[in-house]
Amino acid sequence: MISLLLISILATAGTGVFAQDQPGSLTLEQAIEYALQHNKTVLNARGQVASSIEQVKAARAQGLPQIDGSLDFMTYFNYEMNFSFGGGSTGGSLGDVMPMPPFDVGDTLLMHMISESMSGGPIVMNNQMSGKVQFSQLIWSGQYWSGVAIAKIAKDLSSQNVVKTEQDVKEGVKNTYYMILVTQKNLDIIQENIKNLNETLKHTENMFRTGIAEPTDVDQIRITLSQLVNSQKSVERAVQMGYNMLKFQLGVAPDANISLADNIDGIMTLVDPAKTLDPTFDVTNNIDYSMMESQVKISEKQLGMQNWSYSPTVAGFYSYTKKIITTGFDMTPNHLAGFSVTVPIFSSGLRRAQVNQAKVNLDMARRNQEMVKEQLETQKNQLLFNYQSAYENYNTQKENVDIARRVYQNIQNKYNQGMVSSLDLTQANMNLLGAESNYFSAILTLLQAQTSLDKLFNKI
């Protein structure tokens, strides 16, 4: 019972945490902030920064002290080592098998001691076991320092990629948010038109029953009403698709409940052409250009690293060996120390080819940087042109809506008085719907153009 109670409590707590993680109703700024915290692409970009930090540590650690330990065991299967100097089966002294050179007294005594130790029979090679600890330190390597510098620049490039990814996510969330609001506004207008046409249909049916209207008038309105109902269903699906896209960008589950707290009228109050059309543009503030600068720096360091391949590498070491099990014949010392110098002499043109390749890559990186700069300048001019055209079209479509609405109201009044046909009424209604659709399409285009400019100017 206690276990079941704990499981129930944990399940309830887990449900509460999940419910609290639901975004709910979001303003545009809240949606952007939520996406920056939960979007999986952004999280992966930040994870790449964490990985590059560890790569810097790994590159730096290669030049720091290294300590390794080992445990070795070896068996000789009790091998017997015999020393023979040509004395046959009976053996013989060292002086019996070879003429003795003129040694001094100490040398002669040592030779007799070796001879006596060998005359005692074979040496049995027993098992051998030893533990070893070795300390090594890189003293000098030009390629090492270049590698550390490359790793640091790569870390900076990963951080810049986070900024770029965040900008892409902000742009995506904004455009999707705008699209949902505009599509929802279109849906509201269609629903309002359906409501008005239903009333007009009832009025026309009454007129038909009294003999004032023709049956074709009723049929014409019904056809228009049916078309509007189909349009309503299509726009409803478009709204749902927009919400599905926004959920993906926010990093929430597809079945999460979200709604938009802002409306299109409030967002349009933030549109400021005088501020947006400011031609001041510093290309160095653009993240794409900054990333290309980092690429050039990496290419420069890679060229330096290849040039350092001609220089020597110096490393030192010290090792201590503890003999746990040893044989009767062991001449290995416990302490060893030394250093090594590796000097490149001849590589059949390998190093030269690598240096030349690095030079070519550096030239390519610099040209790419210039290309990005030129592309950004061209893009600035194009986006400014797009925004100006979008703003002018927005003003035009806004006026068209006002005109189309006045025309429709006038035609509707005349239709109610029997002065115009149902065809004139439905045509005026379709003209109004078209004008309103074009108007909100112009709003969406204008907002998207402003978002693109803000991103280019690093103001998003």
C-alpha cells in the first residue's frame, strides 16, 4: 500500500511538472524567449560550444605533464640459462677458453668472479613482475601551440554559431507568429462574411417567396456561400499548420496547447519605416561576416602549424620501475630519465605539400570573406528595396479595402431595395474578400521584410 501510494504521488507530481512546462498563451516576445530556451537546434548549438570547450582543454593537456602507470607480468616457464665459453661439458674458466688481455688487478678480479658465478650451474629464469610509473613532459613543439590556438578559435566559432542559430530561430518564430495572426484574421473575416451572407440568403429567400427576387438570385448566393464555407475549412487547416510549425520551433510536444496573446493590430503599431529604412550598415556586426573572420583566423593558424612542422620537437621523461617478482639474472635499473629531440630531415615533399595546401586554403578563406562582404552589401540593398515596396503595397491595399468596403455596402443597400441583382451583390462581396485578403497578405509581407532587415542589421 505504501509503495502504491508513493507511485501515485510521484505520478501526480510528474504530471504537474509537465503541465507547468506548457507554454500556454504567449506574446511574441514570450514565444521568442521560450524558443531560445527549448528549441532543439539552439540546444544542440550550445552543446557544440560545451564540446569545443572540452576540445580546448584536451589540446592544452597534450602539452602538460603526463603520468602513466603499467603492471607487467612475464613467465619464462623456468627456463635454464647456460653460459658456455667453449669448455665442453666439463666447463672451464674464462682464462682457459680465451687468451687474457692485459687487465689490471681489478679487472682480473671481476673476470674471476663472473667465471666462478657461471661455474655454479645454469641460471633458472623464474617469473617476472614489475610495476612502472612514467612521467613525460613536452618541452617544445611549435605545432602544439598552433593546435591550442586553433582549438580556441574553433570554440569562438561555435559561440558565433549559437548566435546565428538563435537569430534563425527568432526569425522563424516571428514569421510563423505573424503568419498565424494574419491567417486567423483572414479566417475571422471569412466567418463574418459567411454570417452576413446567411442573413442575405434569408432575406433573398423571403424576397423570392414574395415574388420580388428571382430563383437565380437565391442560387447565386448559395453558390457564393458554399465557396466561402470551403475557404473557411482551408484557412482553418492553414491556421492549424501554422500552430504545428510554431510548436516545433518552440520545442514543445505536438499535442501541447498554445495560443497567441498578441494581435496583428498591436504588432502593426510597432512598424516604423523611418527607423527600418536607416541605411547605416556595419558589415562587421553581421554574424555571417564574423564567422567568416573566424574561418580566416583558423586558416592562418593552420598555415602556421604546417610551417612549424619543420622545427624540432623536444620531450623529456622519467620512469620508476618497482620489481615485484624478479629473476636471478636482472640487469634492469629502477630509475630512468632522459629526453628526446625529433628533428625533421626529409619527408619526400610531404611537409612542403601540406604548407602549400594550407596557403591555398587561406587564400580561399580570404576570398570567401570578401564574397560574403559583397553579398551582404547586395542583400542590404535588396532587403531595403523589398521593405520599401512592401510598405508602399501595404498602404495601397489598405486604401483598396476601404474602397471595396464602401462599394459593397452601397451595393448591399441597393440590393435590399431591389435596385441591383444578386450577381452584383456577390461580385461586390468577392471583391471585398479579395481586397481584404490582399491587405493582410501585404501586412505579412511587410512584417517579414522588416524581420529580414532586422536580422541583417543584427537588431532581431
